Amino acid sequence: MLTDVTSVLSLFGQVSLGIVMVLLARLSNRLGQVTHARQHYIWLYVSALLLWISVGIQFALLVRGVDGLQQLQQDVLWVLLIKGLPTLGITISVVVAWHYWSWLLAERD
């Protein structure tokens, strides 16, 4: 029962990260229009998609049952889909966000 609750909360956390990535992509799009920067913000949408694919897989496994989830934890494919996709998505979003928003940190009095 406790693993079900933590799995659901984990899904909510990943969904919220995906929403933040989409919001950051929208803001970066606006900033890019003003500064005439290249459209690297599209990678933020890709990273949100990677995160949501992982959420979909985790949700399907959660609906299927905890036994299937425990068996898959030993598999390399599980590591790539459940842990690798979100990690890749967050890494992409950090790099792109740093590219677009690093000027905020460079501003000094």
C-alpha cells in the first residue's frame, strides 16, 4: 500500500516538472522573440515529452500491479525508461534554460 502511495506521488512530481518545462519553454520563446535568439527552447518541449513518456510507462506499470514493477526493477530497459528518460529530459532542460536565462545571473550593479 505504501509503495502505491509513493509511486503515485512520484508521478505527480514528474508531471509537475513537465509542466514547469513547458512554462519555461513558453517564457524562453517570448525571450527569444525579443532578443532574436535561435529557437533552442524547442528542446524544452522535447525534455517535457521525455518526462511524460516516462510517467506514462510508470502509470501503466502501476495499474498493472506492483509485482510487475518489482520484476522490472532488475531489467536494464526499466532503468532506461523509468530513470533514464527523466534524467535526460531534466539535463536537456537545465542546459537550454542556462543558455536562455544566464544573462540574469550575469547582471550586476
